[in-house]
Amino acid sequence: MRRPRSSDAIPALLRRFDVAVAPYRPVPNFYFHPLKIVEYLAAGVPVVYPDQGDLRELAGAAGLAYPPGARDHLARRLTRLMNNHVLRRDLAKAAERRGAEFDWQRIAERVLEFACAPDSMLAQPIGV
């Protein structure tokens, strides 16, 4: 019998969150694909994140952005979510939908589709 890993409990723990925060510091030319946000979305948790790089595109309609480094704006976003259960619910539903788009099978299919595309299609982003 396989012994459960402690990481197996993470999705269930994340689903207990009302809101998740990805408080990245301001970074010029910010670009990376933060697994933290993908995990929040997959758990159906609304995300508050700094509006930099591709984070807005990554979160989609499942979160609220704030200006990078603006702690007062971050606090206002969190207060708004804590005081508005309808907004939290709507963002959580959007997070579930968005998180489903990051299924490894779907991502692999998109990569294969892109790899097999005619050269004229290669100049277009594949998106997620």
C-alpha cells in the first residue's frame, strides 16, 4: 500500500481558503509561470495578485489585481473580498473554470497541436 505524501493533502487544504494571495514584489520585466497561482485556481480559490507580467492573463476572471508594491491597494482588495461573499463566490467559480484549463492532459494536447501546426501558425501564441 502506498504511503500518502504530505503534498497529497495540499489541494484539500487550499480548498479551505476563502482567498489566496500571491504577493510578488515589483520586478522589472516580470515573467514566469507561478505554480502557486495555478494551484490556487485548480482548488477554486480566488486570487489577489500584483498586476505585472502575465499574471492578469494567468488568473483571468478568477482574481483581483493590485498595482505591484502597493500594499494599501492589496489591503483594499483583501478587505473587499472579505466583506463581499457574492464576489468571493463568483471569483471562486471562475477560479474552478480557469483551473480546469491547466489540466496536464489539455496542456500536452495544446503543445502537440502547436508542434504539428503549419509554419504559418507558429508565429501565433498558443495561450492557455
